[in-house]
Amino acid sequence: MYYVTPSEGEVFKRFNPDLQKRNLELRDQRTKDYEVFLSQLKEYSKSDKPIWEAAADAQRQAKEQLLQKEAEDRALQQKMRDEMRAQAHGR
């Protein structure tokens, strides 16, 4: 049995024009995402740990940083509210 696989260009030409336009618009973003993914894999591979453990550690650290930033933002917002209330009552 002989199978013929169409090239990427042939498949793209079969898309309807709306899908072609959308595909072209999102191509740059997909390329950037892939480059980020590869750079992360390279960083994970530098570790002595297996890649999946290094990735889990990186995700955990990113989550902790996000939670810390959110807590700092909430504290700053509360401080601003308190200052505004103090100014409003001081007048």
C-alpha cells in the first residue's frame, strides 16, 4: 500500500480563506511560544534533575512569585484606600 502525504502548503491551500487569514495572523505568536518553550526546556535540561521535576519546580516558583505579587498588590491597594479615607475624613 502506498500513501501520499500532502505537503504543508497543499494543506494550507485547502483551508477556507478565513482560516488561512487566521492562521497567518497567529503564526508569529505560535513561533514565539515555541521559542519560549524550547528555551525553557534548555534551562530545565541544565539541572541535575529530570526535566519534568525541573519543570514542576519552575512552575511552583512561578506560582509562589505570582501569589506574593498579588499579596503585595492587595496590600498596596488597601494602603491607598486607607490614605484616601484618612484624607476624606480630614477635610
